[in-house]
Amino acid sequence: MTNKIVAIQGNHPSKLNSTSDTSIFLAVEAQNRKCKIFYYEPKNLSIINDKVVAKGYYIKFSYSNNSFFKIITKQILDLSKCKYLLIRQDPPFNLEYISTTYILDKIKDKVKIVNNPTSIRNISEKLYSASFQKFMPNTIFTKDINEVYKFFIKNKRIILKPIHSFSGNDIHLIEKKINKKMILNFIKKHGHIMCQKFLPKIKFGDKRVFLINGKICGAISRVPKKGSFLSNMSKGAIPIATKLTKKETKISNLIAKDLKKNDIYFSGIDFIDQKLNGDINVTSPTGLKTFYDLTNINLAKVFWKGLGA
């Protein structure tokens, strides 16, 4: 893979966590395979003179230096010159997100883009799970306050999630009584929301399953910090090694097969108490570096090998 360019579309590298970020982990393995890394932010993507170009910089990532990245040269690059392009920015799924997928559609037959921009535009990270609701806790998707109220009366303790957010942001646990004003404001801010029966065993942790090229490649558990119900590591959860049950394996295989059919190469799905929690991460799945730290298994090698790199 000599002299090949890997473009990464992501948040500014200064915002990345140098010890756990999956984008860095994938980039370092690409560098080990003699790739050059070109990095740019979504806002710097354009179509100019019928070419898809990005204003960014060649960059070198390292785990051994005090500064984990070094910008080599800045330039505007015709992205069709790249061998691979990784879409790695954080959601939310908004108009800028949608616009970048349409722009990248223009070169997806020339550059291997992970994940396919058409596919991530079509697969909502939460609404996609509606096809697998028999494996989930009681869940509805709505912006009708009356439906939320009926759901609360039936389930007693519920979780409210924005459909288009990420990393455990703006998630609420509703118990004892329902504050209709708060929920109306929540719906006004987020539109359709996901309401889910609360699973108390979250205190023992969830399971994040890594799916690469239609196969289960590993999993970690993330245990919320004391007093929290959020299992996101960005919210203080502690990762531990884990194994999947037969039930979790069966469900994961079904979803992995469906995602591959929809041209999703790399994704992460989550379980709580052996139930799919409905977060299907297809934009910038995380956890590969943490999995390596816990198991010494390098899934970045699996990732690039599957792409033929």
C-alpha cells in the first residue's frame, strides 16, 4: 500500500482523545501500512470546478510523542486522488452532515469511503433499530406528548433520547412523575424522540459490539460511574473486557448481515441486559483502542485487511 492516501473527515484533531480515539487508532495502523494521512473538517469540503476537494493538511499521528499529532503540510486536495476516505466526525445528523454525504456521493465510485455516504444518510442511528424492535426493550419513536405520557404510565420509568444526537448527550431518565413542560421543550428542541423502557441492569454496564465487514469482531462492557445511568465513556463510564451471550451473538449476527447488505462496513451496536438498546453507530463508531488496551487484540488490522489494504 505504498504511497497511498487515506483521507479522514473528522472533528479537529485537537478535540480528539489521544489515549482512546478510534480515528487515531485507525490512522496509526494506516501509517504502519505506509499510508499518508490527509485530514480535514466537514466544513472544509467543497465541489470546485466539478471536483470534490477539501482544505486540510497531511498529518502524522503518534502514540509515542508528547504531541499526538503533527501537521506536515496544509493544502487543498482533490479527494478523488485518495485510496480510502474515512467519515469519522461526530454526529449529530444535521443539514451539514447531509450535505457532506451528497458531496461525497460524487466520488464514491472512485474512492473507497467508509462508511458509504449514501448508506449513512439513509440509516438513522436510532430509527434504523425500528426494524429490530422485537430484540429491544419497549420503545416508541414520536413527537406526540400524549404518546409519551401513555408510554410513561405503562412503563413507569423511561428514557428519552434525541434521535439525532450522540455520546449520551441530552438523555433523560423520567421516573416518579412526568414533567410535561420539560418534555414539550425537549420535543420542540429535538423533533421526533426515542422513548424507551428503563433497564435497571444498566448499572452493571452495557455491551458495545464491534461489527466489521458483516462480522462480529469483539465487544467491551462499559459500566456507568456511580450515580449515573449513562454508559458512554465520555460520560465517565469504565470499560471492562466482556463476552457475548448466545442471545447477543445471534442478534449481532442478524444486524451485521443486514448492515453489510446496506453497505455499512464498520459499525457498533449496544446491548443492555441482553436487549438491543437501539443505538446503531454507523458514522464514527468508537472503542477499538479501548478494546485493544483490554485484550491486546488490534481490530485496526482487521479493519484495514478487510479493505484490502
